[in-house]
Amino acid sequence: MSTKKTLSTSFWSRPGKFGPWAQAIQVPAGHDFVFTTGMTARDENGNTVAPGDVKAQTRRIFEQMRAIFAEAGASLNDVVKMTVYIQDMDDVLAIQEVRNEYWPSEPPVSATVQVARLVSDEVRIEVEAMAVVP
């Protein structure tokens, strides 16, 4: 049995410049979920990776997510929901470009929110995610 099913309706659509998009994802009963904390781009010593570089920070966060989900027996393909917090909405296309590298098709559903401040001025993005364990 598949762990997720992407749902879509023609009721509304997203502009094409963003790449693949999931309107909703359905998860069959009986599956376990893994939820992450809000992740920022940190190295093994807790230092910010690539201060000010939203693309590099996005890649680092997705690699951190890959590692934590692997511990639970899941992968990035099992991510069903993300919430993305950013300092500047002008970064959204750069973030989407990186996201499309990790999810070229059937991406998780997501929300992107511009916030007044993140944990430090070096941090451009924070992401929390939920995955279903196959």
C-alpha cells in the first residue's frame, strides 16, 4: 500500500514558475508520522551554515531532514507537509529552485510564511516538516 496519495482539483491552480505542486496529500490509516522541529542550517557544532545564502541554507536543511527521516525509516519522498519560514518573500523563487531539486515531482504540500525575525540575522530560512513512515 502506498504511504501517500497526491490530490488535486481544477478549482484553483498555482502559477507555473514555481514548478511541481501538491494541493493536498492523503495518507491511509495505520501509518506512523515523524515531525521535525523547526530546522535551520546548522553544522555539527551548531554554527550557521552559509550565513545569508538562502539556497545553501535550504540545501543544508533538506539534507538534515533526509538524515533525521532516515533514522525513522523514511525518506524525503515520504515528506507530506512542510512549513517554510523566511525573512524575505523575495527569496521564495530561490528556495523553490532548490526544493525542485529534491522533489522534481510529487512534492509535499507546504506553506511559506515571511516572518519578522528568525533565530539570528545569519539565518534566512527555517523549515519544519512531517513525513509518513512507509
